[in-house]
Amino acid sequence: MFKQKWTSVLIVLVGVVWIGIAAQSFTTLNVRQYHGKTRIPQLTAALDANFAQLAATGNPTFAAITGTDKLSVQSEIAGASAGHIIKNTYETDATSSGTQAGLIIKAYDETNTVHNGGEFAGLYINVKNYSDPIAGGETALITAHNYGSGGLYQVIDYGVVLYGDLREGVKLTGGTSEYALSCVDQTITIAEFEGSNGETISNVTDGQWALSGTLTAPALTPVIDATTSRVITSADYGKVIMLSSTNSIAVTLPANGAAAGSWVDVMTGAGSDDNTVPTISAATADTLVGPGDQDLDSVTWGSGHRIGAYAKFISDGSFWHVHNLGGTTMTYTD
């Protein structure tokens, strides 16, 4: 009786997973499923060993499935919401703990495994899209759906959870995207983004963003120059030139025609005094734009106005404009 029971079990296993089974179809719960060939040599070998042990002792040990061959399932599937299905139904009134999932995938290294380039991942998905969907259909590498909410169904806490140490949470690479992240088809009830300390960025009104917390502007990049001659280049855009020589200093702006909005600041820095005499000149005479004057040659600060001197130079796309910001009196020269 015992031997017959195990024989029945193994026959069922062989019938469910068989090597080289011809393509066939069958109907289950009104869903037509098409099954192609499934090749698992290790499972075949394990079943053969168990059959042999069953014949000899009546007590198979179910040999482990090992090896390097891949599981390959090939089939032709069509219809609505079609695809291979892995479904795990948890028992009524059963208590579960730890991670519960319909599918758990593990990719473990063994000692001294070497990954020579390429990628090492727990899950790799490759989609071939030869024909774009019609009638408003969309394509996706991964689509995850909440079966339902309300009534018997509970709201799911998170769409995606990434746990553990990561260099980057999400990375887009190797192509182009119209948007890195889109919330346009979702109703957001609190905020679109939440920071690590609870700060939020939210679209409170269409076309307007609200920020909770304090937005800290980045510090200006300083360039300390103790020489008596400085030619500003495009490498200095977005920086502040701090002049510290206690002598006359000749500063020349970049050529006209810099991209509109390009800017550079010039100031007297640490170690400077009233003997620090910077003169900032346009690369082309009579082209510097100042207050009420559009053909300046240069600007400077007179005695008593050099300590704390500060000026910003901004390109309008054709010419440079000067703005005196230090609170000291600037001298303009045509």
C-alpha cells in the first residue's frame, strides 16, 4: 500500500512537469491555457533516481535538483490578460510571518564568485515590443496592480519597497525618457515628494508648488586671486572672483556674446584694503552696460570705497551688464 501511494505521487509529478511534452491546450475555470515544452533535466534525473529507489526500497528520498541548465518555458498565449501565472493562495485562518509573496526570487553568490562586467540582479526583465498597442494601450517593463480597494479589499501600503543598503534607490540609464517620474494620472492626497526628514514638495494648486521646510541655496564657488591681472573666462561663470592683492588690479571681462544669463561676481576679498584698486574692463571698449550708460569702457571704486566692493556682471546674450552690489560707490568710465 505504501509503495503504491508513493508511486501515485511520482506519477502525478511526472505528469505535471514532463520533459519535452508536446504543445497542448486545456480549459481550467473557463480560461484556455496553452502550454509549450518545459525542459528541466535535473528534475527528470531526480525523478528517475526516486523511481529506482522506490522500486528497490519502497521509500524514495526525493533527490535534490541541482545543475546549471535553465528552466525554459515556450508557449503561445493570446487573449485578454494573458500570460504564465504563478498564484499563491494563503489558507483561511492560517497565520503567516516574515515575507509573504506570490513569488520569491533569490540570486545567491557562492564563495569567490566573480562577476566580470555585465549586471548581477535578482530579477532581469527583457521586453520585445514589435507593435505598439492600439486603442489607448500602453507598454511597460513592469506593471503592478492593486487587485482592488474598498469592501473586502485593503489599501496596499506601498507600490515598491527597496530595503537595505543601496548606492542609488532608482536609476535611469542607457536611453531617453520624457519624464523621470510622473504622477499625472494619480490622485495625490498629501504631497508628491517626501524627504528623509519629513520635508515635502507638493502641487497645492495647478501650476504652483509648495515646499515645507527651508530651502538652502548652495554656496557660491569662490575663486581667490592674489595677482594683479585677471582675465575672466567661461570657466568662471557662476563663481565669485575674490581679489586680495593690495595693488592696482586689471580685470578683463569675457568677450561679448556669452549666453544670456551667464554671470560672474567680482569683489575685494580677505587681505584687501584701500590700496586694492581693481579696474574691470570690457573685452571690447564702449560695450559695457551700466546705469543709464550702454557704452562704458570700465568700472572701479575710488579711495574709501574699495573695502567691501562687490559687483555682478551679467550677459544679456550680446553685452555684459554691471550691477554694483557692495554698497560702496562705483566709478564708471566711458
